Amino acid sequence: MTFHKGNKVEVVKKSKDEAWEPYMNDFIGLHGVVTDPDTTINDPESLIEVSLVGKGTHRLPQDCLRLISSS
């Protein structure tokens, strides 16, 4: 799945990516907006920047995200 800037997403599960940190478990179930999808690389393995409601902006692995809606 390719994410684009402005997409609304949900953190649905713990990532298998090595970039996943234990504190990120608190993000599961939160919604946010993609702010930097790293489209210059367009690599599904790369981290993307997501602004999470109430938790700030973080770079997250894509395998933990589910698209809610596109803008």
C-alpha cells in the first residue's frame, strides 16, 4: 500500500520492523494524518511521518498502519 500526504491512518498493530520501539505500543489504536510519506523513495519498507492525535509527530513503519481515508 502506498501512503500519500494527508491520508488518514490508524495504527493497528505492533510493527515487525526493527525501528519499532516499546513506547510505540501506546500508539496502537490511535488515528493520525500522514505528513511526510517519503514519496521520493516510494519504498514500502521505509518509515513515514505521521502526526498522531494527542501524541505528536513520529516516523512509523508502514506495516503497522491502516488507511482510513484519503484526501
